[in-house]
Amino acid sequence: MTAERLEGHLVRDPRTLRTDVEAQLDQAAEEVGRRLGGKIDHQVVRAAVSDAYQRLAAKAKFPNFLPILAARSAQRSLRGT
């Protein structure tokens, strides 16, 4: 992650933000897979997390917690509840 200071405030490079989100979604998918007992293929779990993230991001005002919310949504969806 690249960060610089602008008028004394730490500013993140916007080009790295997408990379950070992808890493968070990868971690979220691993956690969801673990919670589901490894019964569902990782690619299916990762796709479900990514889909949930995109759906939530479309209307989110504060994106900070989107990866964890996407993980919870994907887990519920994959459990069938």
C-alpha cells in the first residue's frame, strides 16, 4: 500500500485500493469456506463472496465493512438460508 502525506494527512494511493479489496475478499472467501467445513469448492465460495460484494457496493455509503458483510451474505446464500 502506498501512502503519502497531503497537508499533514495520510493519503492512500487510489490505484492500490482495488488490490486491497481483492485481498480482503480472498481472506473472506477462505473464512467462509472454513465455516462451511470445506464442503464447497473454493472457487464457488470466492465467486459468491465477490457477487455479494458487488451487490452491496452498488448501494453502500460506507464501504469499510463491505468485505465482511459480503462474506456473511455469501455464507447465508451458500448454506441455503
